[in-house]
Amino acid sequence: MDSRDLTIDMFILTQTVVGILGNLSLLCHYVTLYFTGYRLRSTDLILKHLIVANSLALLCKGVPHTMAAFGWKHFPSEFGCKLLFFLHRVGRGVSIGSICLLSVFQVVTISPRNSRWAELKVKAPKYIVPSILLCWFLQMLVNIIFPVCIHSKWSNKNITDNRDFGYCSSIRHHKTSNVLFATLLLFPDVSCLGLTLWASGSMIFILHRHKQRVQHIRRTNASPSGSPESRATKTILLLVSTFVYFYTLSSIFQVVLSLFENPSRFIVNITVIMVACFPALSPFVLMSRDSTVHSLYFAWIKNTKYPTMMRNM
């Protein structure tokens, strides 16, 4: 292993560990809010599934890839390879679907009462659970082909025409079949990206119109960046821009990887990094914009400092 591959493998390991810790921290945050009696928002259920999907994508891709890169042979097994690859693809797809669902739900929630979304606005919370379950089911259905064409590198099957993907490999097909296969897998991602962009643009437009309507009522010297509408717009822009940027890059690398007859290890590693970027960074983006995280943190600091001060008196 040369220095470049070693550096990339160490980066993948660090990215995986940091991402898993971030998602677990955010999940613990929501569990703490639940047991402390805090009233969770309707969107928090979508975020919980986003956290689970992110953790699944990181665990089932980064961990086995790193173990294989550092010479852990005969891992995973034939069944383990099929299962890990399938779960990674499902987790990645549910992560995309959760962001799309979150954006659509938000634009319905903040829409005016006289808009065409008025009736759906009241019923929207009832559709969250069925929509999430449908998202999981559709991703399992779309990615069911992976357990068929993916097998372990250490399998006893005598297959000579393979494409290496790090810890797993697949049977090499005709180039036309690869293009059709990549198009089939990209269609749900591109659809979710388009719907997310539309929903986010609609939210920004609604918030901008609302700000213009109440601007003549506000008589404050505070800067415009401190208004609730501006903060909400910045959060939306940050989440969506992070999502669109990294998943566009990862989709491009996925297509490139599928078009190569025998992709190099460098392309495989870069694809792994791009795919894991959003699942690893999204919990920190969410925590940085969530006021309840800061409230719990300062409450914990206050509670830990107070007993110490009492003991020192």
C-alpha cells in the first residue's frame, strides 16, 4: 500500500468514525428530549429516520471498506457482503428520501392558509409515518438486485470476469447493461433532488413574502439577519446546499464507477468518500442549527458546574 492509498484509507476511517459518533450524538439528543417530556416537532420523526439511514450507510460501507483496505482478509463472507452492500444502498436511498420528505413537509407546513396546500396542511402530520415506511419499502425494492449481482471477493465461486469494489465485487456485464443499470439507480436520486430543490425554493419564496408583509409592523434596530424568517431561510439553504452538493458529487462518481470495466482503487476510494460526506456531516449541520441542542448543552454545563462550586464552598 503506497502513501496515497494509506492517506485515503485513514481519511475514510476518520470520516466513518466521526460520522457515526455525530449521528449517535444527535440520536441521543432526541432520546433525551423524549424522556424529559419535551414536545417533539412533527419533523423530528423524519430526522430520526434520517439519522438511522445515515448510520446504516456509514457502518455498512466505511467499516468493511476500511477493514478490507488494511488487509483483513476473508471479510465479509458471501452472505455478509450481499447484506452489507444492500443495507448501504438502502440507507443511502432512505437518507435522500428523508431529506426530500423533510423539505416537502416543511413547505406544506409554512404555506399560507389561503394557499392550495391549506387542506393538506392539516393532514400532513398523519402522512409522515406512511411516507417514511413507503420510502424504506421502495428503497428495498429498487436495491434488491444487489444481493444477486454482488458477491464476496473471497467467495469460492469460480468467477473470473469481476469488477472490484474494495471489499466486494460484482459480475462484469455489457457496457449497455451498465448504463441502463446506472440510470435505473440514478432515477430515484435525481427525482428526490429535483423535488427537494423545488420545495426549498418554495420555502424561501414563502418566507420572503412573509417578511415583506410584516416588515412595516416591525420597529426594531436589530439587523435583518436576526429575524426568525432569515434564520429559517439560512437553515434551509445550509441543509439543502449541503445535501445537493454532496449527493450530486456522489451520484456523478457512482455513474463513473459503474461505467469503468475495472475501476482503479483510487476511484473506488474517492467514491466511498463522496458517498459518505453527507451522512457524516449532516448531524453536525443539524446540531449547529438546533436551539434545543444548545439549551441542553448549557443546562448540562450549569448542572456540572454547580455541584463543583458547592463542594468547594
